[in-house]
Amino acid sequence: MTQRSSIPLVTLNDKQYSVQVEAEDDHYLSFSLDIERAQDSGPPTFCKDLLCSDTEIIVLDSIKSGIGRTLQSDFCANIIEPIFKELQVPTRIYRTKSSDSVGQFASTFKTTASTAIFIFLSGDTTISEFLNCLDQTPTTANNSQKSPALWFLPLPFGTANAWATSLGIKSPVAAFGQLLQNELSPQSFPLYKASFPNANEVVFFIIFSIGFHANLLHLCKEERFHNIGVEKFRIAAQEILQTYQLDYPLHIPSESSPLHFAYFTLINTPFLEKTYMPSPSSDPLKSQLHLLGYLTSFDKTDLVEKIMRGYRNKAQDDISRDGVIYRPLEDDFDIFFGQTPDTAPSTGFEICCDGHLLNMPDLQPEGKEFDGKVNIKFLKQYSAFDLKVLVPKI
């Protein structure tokens, strides 16, 4: 069923700017900008700081994210560009053209402004790709020049939108309005790095997984699941439960022998989807990972019940119980695969790291025996920029 709503954006020069939204089952069908004469003589709500010559605004539109874009649902073309033009806010627009567009843009990104505001119209993976390709040379203490500030505003246009949801950003229209009205504040956010035997590294800020979650994301990459939306997760999950062994021995911190997991994650956000909260004690702004694992001692019915509990969890719920490993980690550590490729199927080595899909046998030095070690590092400093995320003011 189609839902229609009108969401106010900003008031300026006796004009009220609003967005007319059409949506169906959490999919946006259309956005249109509505301009009317303001009904009262209250103060303007537009934040003039956006006009500051020392602030640059960049919009990165990942046009294939979620279910893609149509002429009617193009939020950048229908809302962002005309409103910034109307308000005379200089803006740089970047739309992806290929799968490596984000990485190419990030690797060459430079700004002369003291603050660059990045508005992401995307899902989590696009932001992860941007971070991993950003200039990683940190500013040294001896360098007197202050690092340029990069402020991220994630507008949820992906499939899962774990980061935006966990930060309290549920509606892209409402969050964009909060930006215009100076109702967002920049906050530091933690980053982590997974390092593999062949020296490959992935920086992440949401989740590192082995087992069911990683299997699910790998399977959903198959062409048959393209453009289905969140329904693809349900279909793929059923297939995994019916056909995968789901027994992954792993050596983890504080355990002397390997534990056998069906589901293993290192998670930084409480939410993985808009209504799915598997890690109720996680805080996306705190440098702390939660190890969440379900042991293979569960039969498939019990495993499904534990996984589905995420749709019922409330913030700070205690989910620890028999067969559920749930503990905070706050310093660097290693994990080890307890099996080798000659004794287990390839699905036993699948990894998902913020949407980056990896397989442990592919991450080995050439000509060496299999090394199952993954090092997880809590990053104290990362990139040549001062990174922050814009979140709703409390």
C-alpha cells in the first residue's frame, strides 16, 4: 500500500520548504519539493553556517544502492540540488558510474576547506568503500597544520542501513532537514582494522562476521537476488539453513580451545536493519566491539529463534545465555580459524566485513601453508582527515 506524507525541511525568507514523499513497504517511490509562503512570521530555520566559505558540501549518490533510482525517486536531483540552489549553498555532486567509482573518488579526494560535509545517499558498503580508499596518512604531531575535518551524514538509501539506523537517522528527508536547520552535531566514531595473512587489510565500523551472517551476505550477492530488497535476506536464509553445515570452529579471546559457532560476529552497532537489533549493548560512537556468537549446539530451530530475537530486543537487554556468547572487547586481539580448506567447504571460510565479501583461503601468502589468523585492531588514528559523523542533537 502506498503511503504519502509531507515532511517540512526548512523556512527562509517567508518561504516554507517541504518534501512530498510517496513510499511503499519502506521503498521510496517519489520525492518532490514543495515551496509555500510561510504561515507565521517566526524566525528562519535555515543554518547560515552552510554558506560559510570555509565549509564545502559534497553529495555522494550511490545510484545503485537499495533498489536504485528512478526519475521520481531521485532524492538528489529532486530535493538536494534544487533546495541548495534555492538557498544558494554551493555543492559538489558526485554520482557513481561503476563499481569502483567510490574508491576512485575517495583515493583522490582533496579539499581546501577546513570542513567538508559529505552527504552519503547510499547504504553502509558505500561508506565503507570510501573509508577504505581514503588517504590513510595520519597527520603527525609535528605537523602544525590542522587536519581538514570530514563530517559524514549517512542518508539511508541502502538495503540494511545499519549505521544510519544505529545513529538515530531513520528518514533521509528528516535528516536532511536537520542538517539545514543545524539540528545535527559532529561526533567522533570508532574504526577497526582486520588484517589477514597476505597483508590485506579492511577497515570497518559496523560488523565483521563468519558463519551464518557472512554466508547470508555472500549468497545474496548472486545475481538472482539483485533488486529484491530486504526480502532477499529471508529467501537466502532459508536456503542456508537447509543446505549449509553451519559448524565453524574458531579460536577466540579468553578461550583455551576452539568453540564451534553457527553464527559469529564482531559488531559495533546495535542495529543491522531498521527493526533488527541483534546487539542491544552496542554503541556506534563507542570504541568497543561486541563478540556475538551462537554455538552449533543449537538445532536449526533454536538457531533461528536466537537469530530472530534481534527483532524483539530492546536497548541494553541481556542476551547472554547457554549457547550464546556475548561479551565486549576493547583492545586488539586475534581470532583463528580452527579448520583448513582441505577439511571443510569454502562456505566455512566466508567473511563479511562491512559488506566486503572475502574468503580466507584467498587471503594467504602465495606458496605458504594455510594460516587461519585474523588480527583485529582498534584504530587510534586513521587518515589525513579529522573524521566525524553528524548525528541528531539530543
